[in-house]
Amino acid sequence: MTQRLHLVFGGELVTPEKNVFRDVSKIHIVGMYPDYASAFSAWKAEAQKTVDNAHMRYFIAHLHRLRDEEHAGSATEAFSQ
């Protein structure tokens, strides 16, 4: 069975109009989740905590999309060795 891993993270942006973090060293890693539903729940909880700060943003990264299990030479194959 293929896992559909999701990473939830966020931080303060330079400007609300662009997805550029003010300080990458201060990115908040919320966690890794086995499915979108649990990742969405974690994202929503963190986003609601910072709703009054327009510069704070949280994201869900679909990590399973970074690796194509159907093709042996996928883009991340070199990193797994």
C-alpha cells in the first residue's frame, strides 16, 4: 500500500502577497501526516491560531507527489541511496 505523506509547516512571510518566508530558520514544522484529512486538520488548527496576523501562513506539502513510485528513475531516486 502506498503512503500519502503530507507535511504541515508555516511561518511569517515577507509580504502577504508572496509565499516567501521572512526567516527560513524560524519555519514552524507542525508535523508529518499519513493522509490529507489529518494534515488538513493540523493545518486548520495552526492557521486559526494566527488568523490575526496577515503575514503568517501555513501550508500542506504533498510529499508523496515528490516521488513517483511507478518509475525507477524518479527525480528523488538519487537521494534515497
